[in-house]
Amino acid sequence: MCVTRVARVISTQGTNAKVLYLDSELTGEVDTTMVPVRKGSYIEIFADQAIGRITKKEAEFKRELRLQIEKARGTST
């Protein structure tokens, strides 16, 4: 099963963005070639690639869902 992650864009540079992953509060860098983003955008990520913009409400829902899945599996990000 493939599970995406959600994050908030902290900054952008070219086709990359520094993001804050909502499920772990860690930062990372992702490729945003396929999705136009700006600081403050919420995005869905798969394999370090932004695959879509989402609303804050959607991001919070998906964050909670991912945390529940990890809890059920006994794992963490």
C-alpha cells in the first residue's frame, strides 16, 4: 500500500521546496516540478515529489489518518 505524506511549504527555490512534514514535525526538501506551490501551501507528497496541493483541512485530516495507520502498525515516521 502506498501512503502519501502531507506537508506545509516553508520556502521555495526554483522547482524545489523546503517543507514541514505534518506527521513528524521534521523538515525536508521535495521536488515541486508537477505542482505550483508557494510559501504556506499545503501539499501531498509521494517519494519526495509534490503530487498535489490540498487545503489545510484536508492536510489535517490526512495527517491524522497517517498517524492512526502508524499507531495500528506499531511504527512511527
